[in-house]
Amino acid sequence: MFFSERLFYAIVLMMELKEFFDLHPQTALAFSGGTDSAYLLYAACRYAEKVRAYYVKTAFQPAFEMEDAVRLAGELNAELSIVEPDILREDAVTRNGPDRCYECKKRIFGAIAEAAARDGFSVLLDGTNASDDAADRPGMRALKELSVLSPLKLCGLTKADVRRLSREAGLFTWDKPAYACLATRIPTGRPLDERLLKRTEAAEDALSRMGFRDFRIRTLGEAARLQLTERQLPLAIEKRGEIKEKLMPLYEAVLLDLEVRIEQ
């Protein structure tokens, strides 16, 4: 059984990461390759006695996320395992109901927990930080049920703190935009399948290659709805022809959402 974080709430309010790893010298880490889990892996490599990172490869993660995870683990000389649950075989996930995130997290972290236990780890960590709102992230319920610990949150480190510390540590992920899985681009209630996910990944990869960052391409029927930050709206006008050229073969229409995306 993984360690329960409830036992530590009273003593970790002002805890620092070094102290956390003094208490948990051998840990497994759910590693997405994003800013938060990257810094947590850096801290674990620095302070823990033993750590192994576990990256979950599914149809919900674009290729660049795994590339970043492998690169960062290599730069830190960290042990990395790839876990590959077939998430599209899970009806509770693919029917894409209101609890899809919870159902997905439960299965993904369950797969990590099983792999970590086989490797001899009894403590599993994730990169949730103190800025993350549990009310806005239903998947956190699954983490609690599986007794996953969140050191960044327990130590009071916000997203801004993590970015600052990551930059000071020289991690290339310090300014990486927040990224949610591909399934979040599909409206709740519309069943998830490989075609929808691959189309979204291809479209977002195309925009990324044009210089866009911190954006989303939402599925609206068979149309693409582009959500950009305010500073990137002029780039959308400049690249209008190229956007049409790359995305129109994938969608029946391409729409620009004038409700700008808040930078993450």
C-alpha cells in the first residue's frame, strides 16, 4: 500500500523538498515531462536516495511529451520506465463522460503503481503544485484514492515558484507551457477514438511548427476551434493562409475563438 499523505499534513506546511525526501528516501515518480514533474524529478535526483521516473504512453499523449520526458531524464541521469496501458480499451474512459478525467487518472496511476511496486517502491509521487485547484481537476480524486503524494503541493510551491526554481536549475522545461492531454480537446459526451486524437495531435503539431505556443485546438463537430493567447492573435492573421493549408485537409472548417486563452 502506498503511503497516505494524511499522516503528513500536520508537519509539512513549511516543509522543504529536501526534508520531504529525507522522510521518503526511495520514491517512484509519475513523470509527464512537463514543468512540474520535471522539477520534482530534478529535486528527487538531488535529494532522494533512489528514484525512478515512470512515463505513461497512451493515445492521449502527443509524441513531443515523451520526447521531452526522455530528454530530461537523460540530462538528469535519472532512471526512466515507460508504462503503456491501452487506455482506448477502457469504456469508462472512451465514452468521455463528466468523470472521464477521474476514470483515466485512476487507470493510469494504477498502472504506474503496479509497475513501481514490482520495482520495489512503496511511495508514488506526482507533480501537482500548490497552484492547482482540486475543484477544477477531478483527476485529483483518483490520486487521493491511490495515496499518491504531491511534494510540490505539500511544500507550498506554486507554478511560479516551480518555473523560477527550474530556470535557476537550468532545466529546459522551465518555461514549457502547461499541457493537458489530447482528450481534453474533445467535448464531453462525444466518444473518444484514435481518429479524433490523432487528428488533434497532427493539427496542434502543425501550429506548433508555425511558431504558436500555449494554445489549444478544440473539436467542434467536424470543425477546429483555435484558442490562442492574446499576444499570438496577430500571428494567426499573418499565418492565415498556412493555417488553412495545414488544417483544412483535417477539418471541414477552421474557426478562431476571439475569447483569448489565458497564458499558463
